[in-house]
Amino acid sequence: MITSSSTGDHDTEIPKSPLPSYSRIESLDVIRGVAVLGALFVSIWIFGGFSNQQQNQLLVISKGWNYRVYGAMELLLDGKMRALIAIVFGAAMIIFLNQTSKATVFAGELFIRRQMWLILFGLINAFVFLWTHDLLFHLGIMGILLFPFVRMSYRGLFIAAILTTLIYCGKNFWNYADKKDRYQKFLSVTALEKKYEKDSIALGAKGTVKAKDTLTKLEKQDKQAWEGTLANMKVDVKKDEGNIKAMHNLSYGKTWNHLLEKAQSREAQWTYQFGIWDLASMIFLGMALYKTRFFHNRFSSSKYFIIAIVCIAAGLLLGWFRLHYLQVSLHDFTKYIKGNAVPHDIFFPIERALLALGYACLLIFFLSVNFLSGIWTAFSSAGKLALSNYLLQSLICTIFFYGYGMGYYARLSQFQLYIVAAEVILVQLVLSVIWLKYYKRGPAEWLLHKLYYGHDAIPDNHTPGNANPPVTVIS
Amino acid sequence: MDNSLEPSMQPVETPVNAGPVQAADRIKTIDIIRGVGLLGILLMNIPGFGIDPSVYDSMRRGLHNTTDFYTLKVVSIFFEGTMRGLFSMLFGAGMILFTMNKKEMPGAVPVVYLYYRRLLWLLFFGVINAYVLLWWGDILFFYALCGMLLYTFRNSSPKLLLFLGILCLSIASLKTSLWHNETRESRHNYLEAVAAEKAGKKLTSEQKEAKASWLERENWRPQPERIEQNVTQMRSGYIAVFNHLLPRNADDETWGTYHWAIWDCLGMMLIGMALFRWGFFSNNLTTKDYTMGLLVGYGIGIPVGWLIFTRGQLGMANIAQYVDTYRVNHFVLYDVKRVFLSLGHASLIMLIFRSRIVPWLMKALASVGQMAFTNYLMQSIICTLYFHGYGLGNYNKLSYHQLYYVVLAVWIFQLIFSPVWLHYYRFGPFEWLWRSLTYWKKQPMKK
């Protein structure tokens, strides 16, 4: 899996011409800015209490503007912005490890240190700012896990991206297969129950002793397991009441207690089950794309445009099917599980990969033809301050929505939430542009840099984004 | 904790930096301790391989003069957690050794990449051990993840390492403590509800719930149906065992990592790195120091272990009484016991090595330790094939103490197999595979 350098087979991935001399790759900053800010339109659901139950209810009703807008957001953004963040993260890994070239030996060490501090930032974001769906923790871990892969050839990386995407699909499938299994067990237990009923009636008529007619504990548990699954699937906005009440609590401590389990489950359960594949596939893709010089205008503008249109169209088609089957399964899950071999979300990993790739192409196309360039400059600034902006979003939104702050949780409509998100994004765009006029780095970026550089005597001018990367050192 | 460690540590600092230790000697003592840890780990793992866990409940509640019970007592007091402790310590030391032994060469793969590749493969082997060899108690997965956090500490001072190690273990103790507090709160709510009931008040739904949840806890016993199901499944074919263990494996690798391994294993690894830096494992201290380590280690470790077993483990059979009596759970001392007892074991081994009374055993143990990775996986292979249904199907057929005959057999086999193998080959078979994968190049095998 990992190509060795001792056999010298790395030259294939080295760009033949020197990289463009501008210090940062503009397209990456723009994509990062768009992804981090765009993600807020989806995160705002969780920050603001637009719950799964409400979302599913809209899908069940399936008409009205509320439904259409939610559907559009779900199709266009949900999961896709995270994918874009991961793609850029993958590309940035290679840049980081290449550009600290003067101290190659140190590059790896610095990278690992940075990742460990990033994990800590993530923990703070999750357990101090109380943003349960923090992503920094996961990016920190994934960076360390995938670190050795930066030396792989782009072909290997593409294969890795495809494999992990397929495993992700498989995970969704197995998750569904478990439920199906539960249903089968339920069926056999209820059949048994009916038989016992019949038997005891028959025996009762004869007046003889009772036959074995009660379910064992395990059989009862099997029956309850499926009933529990069904109850979980049932759309009912009343289920949210307890959570809303808890989120309106004025005390920070109580909110902390209430959110602890959610945050831990996101960090442990979600990571192990889906997160690894969700992020690894896109990080691999980002590394591979970087090595093919995708972010350096490798293709002509029109080619980027065509790829963008094809990817987005294909992604939307898959997404449309996903939502359709989700609607079907929400109407009657038992019927769905009887009639369908695969879950509604089996192709979600491919859907969001296509859309993320399409968006990246579209942005590069816009940049190359100078379309809306003023806006992209602002997004590029936001992208340079991605970490600060990301943490600032947590701060603003938790204080605005949570009970210990202004307590708007579950008090705004879906549309109002988008307005809040748009306001936050606007503020961040403006702030980012202004900040970069005066400072080189964002506050969180500065702190992180300070922390991982420590007191090591490496001159500051070898920070990522400064040198013309001699890629050969790594590849 | 810190203070009591100091006496055995202080005189150490000078001799260590006196120069590189004789390579042969150093590797030998480290391998011997690793070998002991590797063999010892089976003491704790064997019940997991071969018997339904309800056996613990019946031993605790049953007669306390049976062979089973005495076995449990000895294993719990003297060994529980300590062999994993030794193994973790040596793993931490090994991480330093790995980076130390390699020089950065221009054009070659930087050491940091080798380090992380190696651990990534270890992670993979851990997954194989759990999901293919079907050993649900696999530890390689955790080791690989913890190891990935150690790299940046490889040059840290022993004091910092010791501090961080103790910090990790303290967090583990804190978690135990928080868990105990929850139990106490549940008991408290129950008692309040009962008192209210006696006073003739109508219970609120919350109080009813509190009462029910405590009673469920207090009256929890292993369900006979569950035991039967577990035993049947474990004695079935490969697919059935795989499916049966799947949720447990996934749960362990998820929550075990998050709540347990990161503190338990990482803490010991850091302490192991500190001890290594002080020269403890490389036979660099004076005999007096090791004697001190032995006395302090056993002097504190054994009484604490005894306390945890007799008061804690047995006391918790009657959870209501236990919770009413103790504000703090005995298991907060678990890691204190582990650190000291591991230190005692390691010192004992060093002293035996120095006294040269059983050179043949030391040689065999060094071979076992040199092939630790192979031997660890081999324990999984032998034990799963002996106990699981697709092998000989002896699951839950032996009594608790009889399991230790199996341990003895495996020990003897590994003590003979390892030196013989190493007589002909340079590495153990799995070490060779691991190495080849890490360097992505077939490594020489024959001597």
C-alpha cells in the first residue's frame, strides 16, 4: 500500500514544471473559505435546534417552501461542505510537509505536533464551547492516521480514495442490514407467539395441561429490539421536547452535562463507524488531486467547467434518489425494509464526493475566468483564517442559541436560521478581509503555530505558504 | 505516589548518561521483561478466551475455599493489570528505541514516516486480531493508536514523561471515581424514594424510575439464557462466532479506546519511557536500586492489590452495602497498584537476571520477548482454536482454575518454540512480516 522510496518510484508524481510562484495556492484558500463558511448553513440546524424530527416531518409532508428549501440545502450542502474541508485538508497536508523543506527531518515532527494541538483545539471546541459536532478533533486524528500516505503516488491515493468511499458505502449498507436482521428476528418471534396462542387455545379446549407458551427472555428482547428501531424511525416532533427544555436551561454546567454524551458519541462512535471513512476518503482525494496539480489550473477553464457540470449533475441525481427513498422509508419503514435490499443512503458517499469535486471545479473555473473575483478574494481571506473562523462560528452560535447565552434554540424558523447563518458569514467575510490587512495570520492560526513551533529554532519564514516548494524532498 | 517513587529513582540519573549501554546486554534485559509481560498477559486473557464471564459472579458469591477462588485471588492480587502494565511500559520504551536506532539519511525515508507506517500496520494487525482471529480482547489496536501520540515525546525528559504518565493514570482513576459517584447518586435517589413511600407519599414518576433503576442494578445477575446463548454461539462455526463477537469488538475499539485505553495504556507507556530513560530496563541501575524497586514495588503494590480484591472486588458483590459504606471506590487505587506491582515484577526480573541463577530460563524468556509480536498473535491463534467451536470447541468446558493448565501449556510451548525459531531465523515470522510491510520491502529472514 505504501510505496517505498528506496526503489525510487516516486518521480511519477512530481510536477515536472516548478509550481507557480505565488505564495499560497489561491484556489485552495477560496475553496476552504467557501467550505468552512458554507458549512454553517447546515451546522445552523444543529446549533439552532432545527431537529431531525422536524426535517423528517418536512420530508413526510413533502410540500411547501419549507420543504423545498430544506430539501435543497440537504441536497446541495449537507455533508458536501465537510467533504470539501477534508479535500482541502488533504492537499494542505502535502503542502505543509513539502514546504518546511529546509528542515525535512523536522517537517514530520512539526506536522504531528500541529495535529496533536489540533486535537486539543477540537476538544476545547467540543467540551468548552460546547459545539457537539466539532470537526477539528477528527481532522487532528485523521491527519496523524493518514500521515504516512502523503508519500504515496497519486494513483495509489486515488485507489485509496475509491476504496475508502466503497467501504463507507458498505458501512451504510451493513447498518441497514443489521436493522433488516432485527426485523427477521422479530418476524420469527411473532410467528412463535401466534403458534403458542393457537396451541394454548387448542389445549385449553381439550382441558389438558398447558404447553410451553411463553417467550423466553431472549426472544422477548429480540422482539423489543425491532419495536425500538421502529419507534426510533417514527417521526414525531414531540420527541424533541426534553432536549429543547434542556437546551433552554440557563446554567452552563447543566448544558454541559446535557451535551456531554452527544459530544463524546460524536468523537467516539461516529468516528469509528463512519467518520474515518467519511474523512479519509476525501483526504485521500485531496492529496491525489494536489499531486495531479488539480489545484494549479492543470486543466483548461472549459474543462474545469465541464467536469463541474457533470459531477454536480450526477451528484444531484444520486442525492435526489436518496431523498426520495428516505421519504419512502419514513412513510412506512417496515414496508421499506421488506421491499428494499439497500438503504436510501447507500450511495451518499459517492454523491457528496461528486458534488464536492464539482464545487471545487466550479470555483477553480470561476477563478480562472475572473468571474466575481471580488467575492472570491473575500472568501480567500476567510479561507486563510479558516481555523479562527471555524472557532468563531462555534462561539457566536452557541452564545446566540444556547440557554446560557441568548437562548434562541428552537425558537427560530428554518428561514430565520439561514438568515442568522448568512449574517454570521457576512460578518466573517468582512472581518477576515480587515484582519488580514493588519496581520499575517488569524488569531487561532497564530496560537496554533506558536504552540507547535514551540521554541525550536526554525526561522519563521519557512512557514507553510512562504517558500517555493521543492517537492522532490518528499515525493 | 510521586514521592514514594522518588527514592528508587534519584540515584539513577547519573549512571544513565554515562555512555551507550552495551548493546547486547541492553536488548537482553528489555527482551526478558517483555517476554515475561507477554507470557503473563495470558494469565489475564485466558478467561476471556475460554470461559463465560458469569464465572466471576459465581466465584464472588460462592464459597471462598475452592481452588477456583484461590486461583482468582492470586491472579487478581499479584497479576491483574501488571502484565499489561509491563507490556505497555516496554512498548513505550520500544518506541524510543525504534527512533534512536535509526539515523536520518539523505534520500532515505525519514524516520518519522517509518515510525507511523509501522504503527499503521500495527493498527491493521490489531483489527485482524480482533475481527479475523476473533480475539475480542485484542490490545494491538489500542497500542497502535496510543503509540501515535508518543512520537513527539521521544526526547522529553524522564520527569516530564513520568508526570504525563501519572496524569493519564490519574484521569483513569478520576473516571472510576465519577462512575462510583453516579452509583452513589442512584442509591441515594432510591433511598429517598423508599423513604417517601414509607411516609405514605405518592411517588413522582422520577422517583419511581429512580427506584426501579437502582433495584435493577442491585439485583443484576447473569441471565442463564444469555450464558447459554453465549456458550452455544462460541461453540459454533466461524461465521457464527464472528457475528457473535462483532458488536463486542466494535464496541471495544470504539469506547474502549475513548474511555479506557487512552489513559490506561498511554499512561503506562509514558511511565515506561521515563523508566527507560533512567536506564531501568537496560540493566543500568545498581543492584541496590533494583532491590529498592522490588521492596517498594511489592511493599506498596501487594497490600493495595489485596485491598482492592478483598474489599473492592468482593465487596461489590453486595453493591448496596458497598455503596453505603464507601464514599470512594477501591478501584481508584487500581493504577497505583499496577504501577508499583509492575515496578516490583520488573525489579525482581532484573535481580534474577543479575544473580544468573537460571540463565537458560532467561535466555528462553529473551527469545519470547524478542518475538513478542509473533507470540502475542500466536496466543490468539492457539487459544481461539482451542476454545472456539470451529476449532476444538472447549469454550466453557474447563473450570476457572483448569484454564491455567492451558496457560502453562502455551507458556511451555512458547518458551521452547521461540529460542528454536530464533536459532534458525533472524526474526519471528510475524515480526518479519511487520518489518517487511513497514519498509515495503522483503526483509532477510534466515540467519
